[in-house]
Amino acid sequence: MEENNCIFCQIVTKAIKSNIVYEDELTIAVLDINPATNGHTIIMPKTHFNSLYEMPQKDYLGLLSIARAVAYAILLSMGVTNVDLVYTQELRKGNFTPHALIHAIPRYNDDTVNYVWQPKTVGPDELSQFSATISDAIEKVKSSGNAAVSYGQVQSPTPTAQTVIQKQKEENIKEPPKPAEKPVELKKKIVIF
């Protein structure tokens, strides 16, 4: 999809009016106009990517960090029990999302959000086969030294999980506290935008 035809790119350029809750040079977060619940927010990169899998690792990690911070702000302010962070290119049949984005969906005790699937029965041989297939693919990505291969092109280098964890420790990143029953006032900056 071309950027000028992408509704989300039009939101980024402000050709389409939206309710912006957060914006920086790389990311924008807006309220969904067809929300699953009150406060449903869409967090997206300003650069057009067709999916999260096309994003360079650095951009993806930045988007994920902002999504976490926005979700935490929703948790503090909206009187919710939880906030679901959801990514899918097809939210329901025929609703294809042509731009990389993450949904922050506030969860309330009485909401109607429902992720339903029919559980399958899978035997140990099939589980073993699936495990081997996915593990092999992970090893191929790791051994290539790249975050992802998208449309035959190599993306940015992948930091190891150990590197990411070490960097988080060095930056003293803390986990947000458990959700409150009602909105709470933020007294200390825990999640960094």
C-alpha cells in the first residue's frame, strides 16, 4: 500500500483529524474512533511500515516502549483493571490494517472484549514437530545476525535478549506497579516517554 493511500499515514500528517494522546518525532498515539472500550488507543510509527515485521529492530523497540508507557498511563487514569497490548494485521475478517501499529485496549470488569478461539487437541508428536520448526527458524534468524529478513532484504542487527536485559538494568528500568482499583495520581516518573 502506498503511504498517501494509508489512512494511518494521513492521521500522522494530520490530513485526517484525530484525538492525539501522545506524539514525538517518531511515534504518534491516537484514540481509536471505533474503540473496543473507552480509552482504546492506537500507537503507531510516523514512518510507514506495512507491519511490525518490516520495522528495523531499533524502531520496533522504540514503538514497543512507547506502547508500554501509553498503556501504563491508561492504567493510571481510566479506572481499568488491565490494558491489553494487541497487534494483528487483521482484527476481524475484512479489516486489514496496512500500517504497523499496536492497540492499547483498556479492560473494564464489564467490557465486552473477547478473544475467542476453539482450543485444539494437539498430540505430543505434533507439538514436538512445531517446536522443532519454530526453533529452527529462530536459529536461522540468529545465525544470520539480523533482526528480520523482509521481502528478501536484511534489516538492522538483532541485539541478543541478554544485551536488551543488560541495557534495561543499566538504565534502571522498573516494572509498573500492579493496577489500582481506581485512577491513581502519578507521583514518580516510572515509565519514560
